[in-house]
Amino acid sequence: MPFTPIPSAVQVETRFTYFNQQIENVWAVQMTDPDVAGMLAVAAIFQDSMFPYLDVASFDITLREIFLKNLADENGPEATLTITPGQTGGVATAGEPGNVAFCVSLRSALAGRSFRGRKYFAGIPVGEVVANVVNNGFVDGCLSMMALLIDNLSTNATPLSIVSKTTSTITPVVAASAVDRYSDSMRSRLTGRGN
């Protein structure tokens, strides 16, 4: 797929290991003229903002790396924050299978599919999903993390955003919500189907 430049956009990948497989969430932030130092500052915000989620996640999931790429220029700067030792989930219980996740909806102030997004959170401790409903503790941890991330990035003047490669736009996120509390499935995260 050809590179589509998106001015003032930086892609952020939070990379975890879960049952010896890499899984990741791909995010975006707005940055004018990003450089490596500025991107590493954003990576540190992501790392610090993960704690409410990791506190309620199984100890089987570990945050290992945060990778950033300038989307304005194909040859623009990249940055990597390696987390050593990795940040491990805080619940001493095995996690649900790799495909079991909880979905959080990201909303901008604009209507349409190009202006909203979703993030899937793995590492749900066994016993936290009953009749396909994720218990409040895990859901609330994910939503607290999202609120903290949105606030911290806004304070840094690098707002969390939604990128559309179809429309070549970047739009700030104004809210994150749980549309429902049902568990979701990401089959690509089953062992052997992902990276």
C-alpha cells in the first residue's frame, strides 16, 4: 500500500507480549514538526498513562515497547521507547485467551466512520468475564486509562487523535466510552495467528 502523508500526525504503537506473542494497539497524536525528543516525550506519556489498565490486567500481559512514526513524511523520524523491565499486569491470575478483549470506543466531535475509532484491550483475568459480560473493575480500569491518556496528551499539546488514511485527516479525540460491556474477539491475537 502506498504511503499516504498526513500532516501533523504521529502514529504510536503500544506493543505488548501476551502468551509469548506480540500484540499491539495503534494510536495517533497530533504533533507539529515532530522530532525524536518530542516523540519520546509522547511515548513516556503513554507509558505513564497505562497504569490504570495494567493494574486490572492479568500478569500474563506485559508492555514491552512504544514505537512512534511521523506520518507526515515517509522518511521522517521514528522513535522507540524500550521498557525494561516490561510493565506487567497487576492481577496475579491467568489471562483469558489472546483473542478475548474489551473494546473501547474513541469519539471525536465529528460524525462518520473516519472520525471515530476503537481500541481492544487484552489481558482480561480469568473470572472477569461472566456470560460474555466483562466485570466492572476491568472496564473501569480501561476507561480510567483512556481518560488519563486523553488529559495527559492534551496537557502536552499533543492531543490523542483519530487518523483516517482514506480521507488523509487527523481529528482530536474528545471522549472514550464503553458502548457495552460485552467481551469481543480479535482472532488475529490467537497464538500462532499474529506476530
